[in-house]
Amino acid sequence: MKPLKIETGIHTYSVCMTLTAKQYYKIKSKLSDFLHLNEADYWSGQERYQIDAFADKGVKLYLSHFQKLYLIKVRLEPCRVLGHDNPAALYQPTKESYRKLVKKTDKLLKEYSIPKSIDEMKICREDITCDLYFEESVILDEYIRILQKIFLLPHYKRVYFREKDRKAKNTKTANRHSCRQQCKSAAFFAYNKTAQLQMIERFPDCLSGNNILRLEAELKREALKKRVGKQTDNYHYLKAGAKQACQVIRWYLKRLFRRADGSHLRYQEAVQLIQKKISKKKTRERLEYLLRKASDSQSLDAALCKTQDKFNLSNSQTNHLLELCRKLHLCPLTLPNASKMSEICNLYAIIRSV
């Protein structure tokens, strides 16, 4: 079952600059009514403030001070700054819209003594995004469940919403409808955009009947340069990110699924396929065990380790099982037998075909 449509673009991006101590304390004084202390350490002289006063206009500010380093970061949701009615809209930069974005943001921040235009600040993060629209919410739920159990990328760790971080209105609901892996320079984030907008009470009538799976690569500056190439300025980083969105998301999905682009079948039907196509009894037993463990383990990494331990397999023998799944066009992460769907497409295969 394929998505009804796929939309791509930039969800948010951030720019930053270093400040002098004088500039920092002047801005801090001007924003004193809006400051929320995120982090503070008296002994190290560290403090970090978040300013959400302009969030409804698509702008958030972060002020930080560590020893003699003073920073300001501006986080922008371009479509919201530009007054787009659809909160799920993704930004496709044009020179005209970018100039309007800069002008509106600079005007908003001018009275708070921000010393530079956001266009002159250095881009420090960009969230490159693909939205997949599905006919039914149950399909979305299955994809989230699959992504929550998919392989962990090297040097990445799984992270979850926590109450103290104040990043979700309801952390339990947010964790149920999302999954996130991150390292120091990047993160891969997948979530039910429909559920998120409903949770924060921003779901508009124009999206009624839409079920949106958002796949997002959150890239800090070095990772961004690596994925889209070094660009001359902020506008061209946004332009390159939007243009290469499918390519960037595909890069992640290829590694998350380890090149497996086979469909997700019901567990029972996947077992029947193995029994039909694999002649060697020993190999059948191993593959069936892998499928069983993939169903009841927290992740595919854990399922693979359990299979390796159970049959005392070498790394090459374990990888051979994944290769057999690829040849069968079968993903080891299956649908429950009770699922109303008999098969859904692999996300890597979907994005690869765009």
C-alpha cells in the first residue's frame, strides 16, 4: 500500500552567531520578560535560556553563555513565519520568499538589539523533511511501529521525549507516535504529524482526512555540508536541502533497513513464504526464528543478536539471513496476524522510487 502523495521541503532551520559580553547582556535585558532558564551551572559559569514568546510567529530564540563564549541561536519555521495557513506545510525556498522571510524576522527581532540580520548569521541546523500522506491512520501506526524497531545506525542512540525537556505537550503520547535516533551531528526523526498537530491543537480543517508520516533528517552544519554539499550562503543551503530531500531521507532509510526493500507481510504469510521458497530445513528454522524474534523483541538489532546466539552463527552467517530476506523481497519486520492489511510497502522502497 503506497502513499497517496509525498511532499518534501524544509521544516525548520536555525542560524547562530557569537556575541560580545556587552551584546549578550543587552539582549538578555531586553528579553528579560520572556526568558526561560533551560540550564544553569554556577561553578562553570554556564547558562542557557529559551525564548518562546514568538513561537506563534514561527521564531524561537536561544541565548547561551559558557565561560567567555556568548551565543544567540534563532530557530525558524519558515512557512509559519511567512503566514502559511497549513501547519504541515514544508518550505520550498525561492529568492522572493527568502527575502520576505528575512525581512519579517529581522523586523520582529530588531527591538531586542539583535546585532545582525538572520541572513548574515551562520546556518547551524536544517531539518530536511519528507511527508508521506496515507489513506488510513492504521497504516501510519504500522510504519511508526516498524521504525521504532528498525536497526540502530552506527554511532547513533535511540532517544525519547522526557517531561523535563519541555519538547512535547504529552510525552507518553509523543513517544507512542514517534521514534528518534541521533548522534552528535545529526538525527533521524519519524513521527505521526497528524497526531502531533492534534496533540498541540493545531490540526486545521484543510488537513481533515489526511494521515501524515513525517520523516525528518535534522542535520547540524557539518552533517548538512556532508549531505548536500558546501553552499555559498544560507539561502543556497535551504535550496539544496529542499531539492535533495528525498535523496537525504533515502540515505537514512537505506542504512536503517540495511538495503532491505522487501514488503512487510503478515507474520503467518511471511513464514509460509519462507517454507515455500527455502528448501534447506536448517536455513528455514533460522529465518523463522529471526521473524519470531523480530516480532517479540524491542528492535531488529536485538532479534538478530538472539538469532545469532541461538544458532551459534558467525557474523557472515547472520548477514546471510538478511541477504536471503532481500532475495525473498521480505522485510524481517512483519505485520501482526490480526492486521487488516496483508502487506505494506517498505519505506526505503517507496522513497527510492521517487
